[in-house]
Amino acid sequence: MANIGSYENHLKNFNWSIAEKELGYLDGDVINIGWYCSDRICQLGKSEKTALIWEGKGDHEVKKFTYNDIRVLSNTIGAYLRGLGIHDGDRVCLFMDKVPELYIGLLGILKIGAIAQPLFSAFGDESLFVRLENAGTRAIITQRKHASKIQKILDRLPNLEYIIVVDDEGKKTLKDKEIVFHLDKAERVEKFDIFPTKAESGSILHYTSGTTGQPKGVKHVHYSLISQYLTAKWVLDLQDDDIYWCTADPGWVTGTSYGIIGAWALGVTQCVLDSGFSAEAWYRFIEKYRVTMWYSAPTAIRSLMKAGDEIVKKFDLSSLRHIASVGEPLNAEAVVWSQRMFGKPFYDTYWQTETGSIMISNFPGMKVKPGSMGLPFPGLTAAILDPDSFEPIYAVNKPGLIAFRHDWPARMRTYWNNEETFQKKFKNGWYLTGDRSTIDKDGYYWFIGRDDDVINTGGHLVSPFEVESALLEHPAVAESAVVSKPDDINMEVVKAFVTLHAGYEANDEMELDIMNFIRKKLSPLAMPQEIEWMDKLPKTRSGKIMRRVLHAKEWGEDIGDISTLEND
Ligand code: WT7
């Protein structure tokens, strides 16, 4: 029996107080996610239950942590940060691979009331810089191998006081602002005064890419727990004896909302694989730890499909009870394939960094419609809006903008230092997701595409603006336009159109030079797969580059109205 019971019944009388009651929270109380994810689980008698099974690059490298370990070690990190003078409201960045310090460190940061800013460890120095600068980050927790990227930008970050290295071997002398902290050598802090955060206290800052301007810091608060807990319970269907594997990196919202908070607030055992993707490694991981609930992403699923059916048969994957997906459109074929290979369909879920928790999904115990994102979570007011009037469209199968009334607990509270852009996300009282979809006769949502130029490559949003800016810093580049092009596995990949300054030659050597130049600035995910040389870029009469025209060309689509195109 699925946790949710009857979806229809919940629709009739839903109230978020269901989650508040289960969590023993009353309006106005102290609410601290760090406490809920560790101390509370211990108080419920699960101190010795395994909270985290972590596997590193080789499968001999395994670490296990009980809920009591998680409780004490997050206290330890919290106490250490507090000792440095870090306090509530300060931003502390986590810039690490998927090591235990990342997961436990996040709780430690939250326990002192500071705001955790997780950033994907593959970010290059420029991507890192804009995010640390915007947040005014005071401390960054990192690994030795990533610290050099911070050194490069340090003199431009006056607010950054500490670079805390968790795995320094003491071989080299420490650089400016670096200090060393070893979680396994630190004195364990059994008792800790957790900062009394309230519902609206800041918790996590996740950066997400938009079409224009720099990445935006999505501010979440401790009250987000209410949505994350209930959606992890009803949509991911997490149950007490589950072994849960969320494949997302906590540098992105799935990795925190469900790779840390949802799972641990429910007292579930979760496992983490800190190594690159391969079909064998993933199936072996499921087999070895008897994973029962698996939350992954379409690009990974398409890569598994490509690896073939024979590999699947080499492993015993019978432990899997429930599987779900997020991040990009999940093709109907992938759902049908998983049904054939694992005996169950991938349940698609739809949400965003900004929403903080799952919004639309296929619910356990209900019929999955392959290719559809499913139904809105109970308690949400969801609609498809007409793009001109921003009024709800009630007609079946008519495309519109996906929008929600902004009233669920995990909604973003603002974009950090950018309230103006935040306000632009609303029309007629609706929060606009920036995505388009239709609704069928049963109320199921069918994704169409984004309503902006943001590129979704392998489930990661890439801002064309950020890539164009990096390209423009190369001395030879005069102009650039970045769009997506189709790809079998990643659905979309990044493609750059470039014009060069006079005196530079467009050739393979130049391409390599430019690629190497931007690689250091961006994340590997944002790297163009191709540069196409242009004599000039399509522009509007006012001189704005028309990405739309280039995009249509790549996708073999009708170019549409180009009456504003410059014509000479
Ligand atoms: C964007 C949000 C929160 C999960 C990680 C991504 C796209 C997300 C789906 C889905 C089609 C999806 C949307 C959305 N997206 N889930 N099930 N089907 N598209 O978070 O980086 O903030 O990206 O990812 O375009 O707006 P994100």
C-alpha cells in the first residue's frame, strides 16, 4: 500500500497541517531542518539506524553513518563554524564532491542558523565567482582538489573570510585564508545549542540560470521542510525499511530537497555513490545495497537504455520497489523500457529549484501515463495560463504556461539581492514557472517546453547568457550567440555561434583555443559541443541578437515571425 492512500480523498480535504502534525510542529515554533533530520530521528528511537551509506571511487571505499553519527557530526561541524564566528544568516558555501562532509555539513550549517549555499564542485572559477559574490559568502567548505579555483578569485571576494579544507593532508603549506578541518579527527560534540530558527529563517540558497543576467540565488527557508517531508512521503513513497538512492548531486536542488532533507526527515536509510556514471557501476550499486527506492533523471535513464538490455540481466535488481525521475522531459519510451526491464515504470516528477519541492507527479498506486508528468500535488492550485491574458485555460489539450498560486511551504522566498527579478515571476497573482504544457481530460500535465531561451542539457539548466559572456572574454571573439541543439542522450546540448574580430582566423586551432579558455570559467555541463563560425549573427533592428532564429535552424523548425530582423 502506497503511503499516499487515496489521492482523490486528499484533494477534497488537504491541509499542510497534516505534515506539521506528523512533525510535531506548531505555527510559530522553532523549526530547524538540521534538528529534524538528525536529533529528532534519534529521539524517535532510531539512533543506531543507518542514515548514510557512502561509497567512493572504488567499491572498497565505503563509510557508514548512523543517525546518531549524523546528529553528533553535524553538531561538530556547527560548533566548528560557530567557533570561527559564523552565525545565523551568514552564507556558507559547500563546494565538494559527494563526500559525507557535504551531506553532514549542510545540516551543521543549518544548525547554527546560517544559510547553506551548495555549489556543484565541477564549476569553473568564473561560475563560482559570480555565485559567491552575489551571496556575499563568508566561508566555503571544500576539498583540496577544488581549493585552487577559489584562490584564483579570492582577491575579488572581500566577504570571503575562510576556506575550510576537509581533506588536507598537510603536504603543502596553506594558502591565503585556508584552514584545515578533519571531520573524523575533530572532537565529537554530543550536546549542541541549535540556533532557534523559525519558519521564515533562511535555510538554503541554490543558484539557477536564467535567460538574461547572472544566475539567480533562490532563497529557501526552514519551513520548506513541510513540503519536502510530505512529498518525499507521498510521491517518492519513502518507507521505514527503504534503502533509498537519489542520484542527484546536492549542488542542485534535487540533491538537497530529496537527497538530504526529505529522506532524513523521514528517518530513511540512504546511499550515495560518489563516482562517475557507468551502467555497470549503477546496476552494481543497486544490487550491492539492495536499493528499494531510486530517484534519478532522464539523461541517466536514456544512457542506461543505450547501454542495452543485456547488462541489466547481469544484475539482481529485484530489490527495486519504486522508481522515479526528475529534471527534464521523460520520454514515454523510457517509461515503457523501465516497465520491461525492472517490472515497474519510472514515475515522472516535475518541479524546479524555485518550487523547492515536487509540484506535479505520477503518484504511487495510480496509473502512470507514459510521457505525462502527472497530476498536481494535493493542496496546490495549479493552472495553465493563456500567454497573453495570463488567465487560466480550461480547454483540454490546449497549450499554456504552467503556473501556481504561490502558497506552498517550500516556495522560494526571493532571489538573493534580486527582488526585482523575483517580482517579475508573477502575473495576476500566479507564479510563472517559465514552462509550457497542456492538460488532458483527466487533469494530467504534458510538458511541451520552456518558455525562455534557457537550455536544459541532461537535466541541468544552462544560461545562454553565461556561456556567451565567457566566450566574449576571449580576445578573438567579437560576438556570440548560444542556443541548444538536439541530442539523443541529453535531449539538448549547447551550441555556440561566434563571429571573430578582424585579423583572427576561424579554424580548428582557434576553436580549441576558445574551448580551453572557457572550460576553466564554466562548468563542464555548460560547455558548447560545437562552435559554428559566422560572418554575422541574426539581429533585430535594435541590435539584439535573435537566438530564436538560430534555435529554429538547429531544430529544423519554422523560423516564425522575423519581421523585426535586421535586413541589409
Ligand atoms: C526545470 C527546472 C527540480 C528538479 C531539478 C531541476 C525542467 C524539471 C521536469 C519534468 C520536463 C522538467 C523544467 C523546469 N523540468 N522536471 N519532469 N519534465 N521538464 O531543477 O534546474 O530548477 O530546472 O527543469 O523546464 O522548469 P531546475
